[in-house]
Amino acid sequence: MVAMQECIFCKISSGELPAKIVYTDRDVIAFEDINKEAPVHVLVIPKKHIPGANKVDKGNIELLGRLVYVASKIAKDKKIESSGYRLVINSGKDAGQDVLHMHLHLLGGRKFTWPPG
Ligand code: DGP
């Protein structure tokens, strides 16, 4: 498991690593993804280090709901609320999760296919 001291998203959250921050509050931070897959590609993360979806417990439920709430507010700010957007959480290697700190991808500004590749 990646130690918190080595987690790049913990470092972004603490300000140790730079990122284009689009939103922050006490518990949640959102920043532009470094490898944009769409005109809008923002990562919304809990500041608390939760490695991924399978490490969510009852104590995290409200926090994770807030990720979706914050993503919907950013979608509004980015003016993709009515055109539509996709929220993605990759979990584990088959899904291609690279960063072991829970994150919600907010993707929009283009049309997506379904099913995803
Ligand atoms: P995932 O595959 O779901 O673990 O997505 C991780 C995303 O994180 C990927 O789209 C690229 C992004 N990413 C990785 N390292 C950095 C970084 O240092 N800064 C920023 N802004 N994004 C990063």
C-alpha cells in the first residue's frame, strides 16, 4: 500500500505539489487532471487519504456523497451541466486505477461512448 507520505494526491492536497485547484473546502479538494481526456477533466478527492472504493467504510459515506455534490457544482461552473458529463471512479487494476487515493473523475465537454473501453 502507498504510504500517505508518498501519495501524490495527499501532496497536492497539502500544497506540497502544485496543481490547478478549482475547488477546496475543509474536507474536499478538486483540481485539473494532468492528462486531460476531455475538455473538462477535473479530479475531486477527499483530503483524507482513502486508498480507493474498496476502502470505503460507514464513516466515509457522507464524505463520498460530498464528492458527487462538489463535482455537480464544478460541472455547473464549467457550463457542462446541461450538455452532460460523466463521473468515474476507477477501482483496482482492471479498471486502470493508477493513483491509490480515492478520486472522482469529472469528465465533460465532449460526447462519450458507452460502454467504456
Ligand atoms: P486513475 O487511473 O483513475 O487512477 O486516474 C488517475 C488520474 O490522475 C489520471 O487521469 C492522471 C491524474 N494524475 C496523476 N498524477 C497527477 C498529478 O501529479 N497531478 C494531476 N493534476 N493529475 C495527476
